[in-house]
Amino acid sequence: MRVLVLGGDGYLGWPTALHLSDRGHEVAVLDNFARRRYDVELGAESLVPIEDLSTRADAWHAVSGKRIERYEGDLLDAEFLFDAVRDFRPSAIVHFAEQRSAPYSMIDREHAVYTQHNNVVGNLNLLYAIAEIDPDIHLVKLGTMGEYGTPNIDIEEGWLEVEHNGRRDRMLYPKKPGSFYHLSKVHDSHNIEFACRIWDLRATDLNQGVVYGQQTPQTALDPRLATRFDYDAVFGTVLNRFVIQAVLGQPLTVYGKGGQTRGLIDIRDTVECIRLAVENPAGRGEFRVFNQMTESLSVREIAELVADRFPGPVQIENLDNPRVEQPEHYYHVKHTGLVGLGLEPHLLSDTLIESMFDIVGANKHRVNDERLRPTVRWRGAVEAS
């Protein structure tokens, strides 16, 4: 199958491209390298050094004999995007190409507008490209569990059966996102569902939990194939950040009391979920939603787990929560769709955490300590104005 991976230079896009290529698909990646520019803006590079995309692709060819085609450009440039889709002729498009950080979207008005314009307009251009060039292309779109928020009822996989005044209907699950980034993903989901309904497109929306880990079997084959490992308070996910703080001898910074519960998934399961979705496409006119997570833990439980597994003293520090969120909440998520397609989850293990300690230990000299503590506050931009 021919698969075009948008955002294929990123933390998840690059290992996904390798995984799909390794499993026999013809793969191309498309990227505008905006994520690398955020590093310059924020003063926090990937903990693990990463090569440029050309070097990565050459390294993959050297170790596998397989080639990955490359397109450099922006989804906001509709002409470029249409040309790339026509040129590669994909059967499936995997869409990672969005600004993915909630804190980044909450820095100020400029970053909020940038996030929504980049994400929503780029996704709209993509929907039009598919509809006009080949409506049979299967769109696999990366959403987030953050679209749902923390409702006091079970979270279904995208849809909810509703009874109201004696009548029943199937509706998109109500969303209560917690940042302008998460709102952009909600807008994406609604736009994709609309396009499936009116243009008869096919799409799978993957509402993904917090990803942890840095290596997949493919990225481990050669140091030049490494994907990024973000540690800062803007882009670093919570488990990765706690591991780095433990290795550096710094307190694990828990926001509030740590009662916020998160859905989690191993990076190896992320790339496998993408493969399963690609190889088992949605039907024409179908907007299919999977909750892409394998387990859930509170932030406090994640911190305690890292502290318990680290071979040395670790302190946990509770900070005032810079976000606006419930300190404790109900959280029960249905996530059976991908397991039904064959996913065999890697649950968080001692071995995985210990391997992350080793990766961090080898690269700890690259950490900018000033970027580990939160500087973005959800009410900050409004209060400052």
C-alpha cells in the first residue's frame, strides 16, 4: 500500500514512517520542519540528537534496503499539497502535521491563533485535496484524548447513543477540550466527520493518549534513525519529563496534587495502531473513531512509579497547577477498537522505565535546566493584558 505520512519528521511521524516501511508499505513523508523551529524559539532541543530528514532517509535505505520519498512544504500551501498528493498517489494518508502542544497554544494570543490556523486550515486543505483528487484515499488522523476533557460519564469511542424526550440518536461524543490546541483537534474532528458525511470520504480519527518512550525496533537499528525526545515543560510529555528530572536529581514537578488522570500509550503501540488503521480502512462515508490508549494513571501515580523505579533518591514537588483543570475527576475510557483489530499492548513496565533512564543518562548534558519548570499559565496571557 502507498502511504503518505504528513509530519513525517516529527516525534511520532518519523517512527511511524519507518514502521510502515518495515512492514512492506511504500512510504513518503511530508514536513515543513516547523517542530525544529519551535526548538529554536523555545531554547530546548531534543534530548536525543536527531539527524536531518535526508540523512535519516539515507540511513533507513542503508539498513533496510527500502526507500522513503520526501516532500518539503506546508499544508497551508494548498497548491503544494495537491501536487504532492497527485504525485505520490497514496492509498492512505496519515496526518500528524499539526502543532501538538497544549502549553504552546496557551502562551499568548499569537500562539493560540497560530495553532488554530495552522491545524484547522491545514486539515481543511487536506480534506479538499482528498475529495478532489481521490475520494477513496483513507485518511488516518491523529487526534487526542484531550478532546474529550474529563466528563463525569464513561468516554465512548467517538460516538454516543443519546435518548432525549423519548427519541434516540447516535451523535458525536460531546467534547470539553482544555486548551486552544485541544480545541483545534475538536474542530478537525467535526470537519472530518462533515466531509465523510457530505463527500463520502473515509476516515479514522485516532484520539491518542499521552505517548511515552523514545525507541521502536526500527529507530534502534542505527543512531541516525533516532526520533526526538522532548523534555521541556512545553512539549515534553509527563512521563518523559519525570524520567529526565529523576536522572538529573531534580524534584519531579507534579502540578497541583496530581489527581489528574491521563490515558497513556507506549510509542511502539502508537506506530502499530497506525499500521492497523491503515491496513484495515474505514468504509466509504464512514467516520471511524478509536481511542488510542492502553492504560490510565494519575499524574501522582506516574511520579510515584518513576520515583520507585529510579535507583537513587527522588523527591516529588507539588507546584501550583498552571492549567485550569479539575484536581480530581472520574475517568473511564472505552478503548477496544484497536485491540479488536489485533493490537497487543505494551503496558508500562519496569524494563521500559529503566531503559529510559539509560537513554537520559547518556544525553543529560544536553538538558537546558531552565526549560524544565512551567512558564505558561492558562490565565496568564489574559491577566497580563
